[in-house]
Amino acid sequence: MKKFLNMAYWIVLVFYSYLLVDTVFLARDVRRSINIVPFDMISEQGFTINVWGNVLMFIPLGVYFADNMKQFRFWKVLGGIIGTSLAIEVLQYIFKCGASDIDDLILNTIGGLLGIFIYLLLKSISKSKEQVHIAVSILSIIVGVPVILLVIIIFAYNH
């Protein structure tokens, strides 16, 4: 059972990584813009799918970063999330694949923080790091498999 959970964990993690890269780089218009005014996009658009998508796409990153550390360190995980988000925004600007926006950095960080809190919740109810990893693996299956199936259905429908 542990081998199955571990395999499922890595399959979902790889798919999540692909989906994140596809969403922030490949599924974008070729353009270059930058917004360095905090909350400008949020106040202009309101809480749209774009805003919620930025938060939701980074929740797994917080969970996976925390789970893959040998010893959990909050500030290291948070730094990894902010660094990843900042790298995405800079690369989007360099390669003209989307808008570089401080609001995306803020929203991605909030999503990553939610992921860290989910990890900490699992850690508080589990007796060991191995049990936390098993719980994360099960959550990966519960959330990841339907997302994978949905993406496959959407891809098949559009092609």
C-alpha cells in the first residue's frame, strides 16, 4: 500500500508541476506587461477566476514544499514559495508570456501559505513525518485524480 501511495503522490506531483508550468507559461498570450502597484489588479477585476486561480494553484506548492523538506522550517518553505512565484513573474516578463503582476505574487503567496497551514494541520494530527506523508499522498489522490481526469476531458473535448 505504501508503494502505491508513494507512486500516486509522485504522479500527482509531476502532473501538478506540468499543470502549473502550462498555466503560467504555455497557455498565455504573447505579450509583456508589468504591474508593480499592489492590489491594483484585484481592485480592478474583483475576486474573479483569475484571482482565485492564483490562490488555488499555489496551495499544493505549499503542501509539497513542506512535505518534501527533511525537517520542516516555516520560513524556508515560505521563501521557496515566494521565490518560485517571483521566478514565474520574472520569466513571464522575459519571455513575453503573460503579465508580470505584484498581485499574482501576493495571491500565489497566500495560496502557498494555505498549503503550509494544511500541512501543519496534518502534522498536528499525525504522530510522525511518515504519517503526514501518507496523509498528503491520500489528499493528492483525492484532489489530484479528479483534476487529472478533468484536464484530460477538457483536452479531449477541445481537440
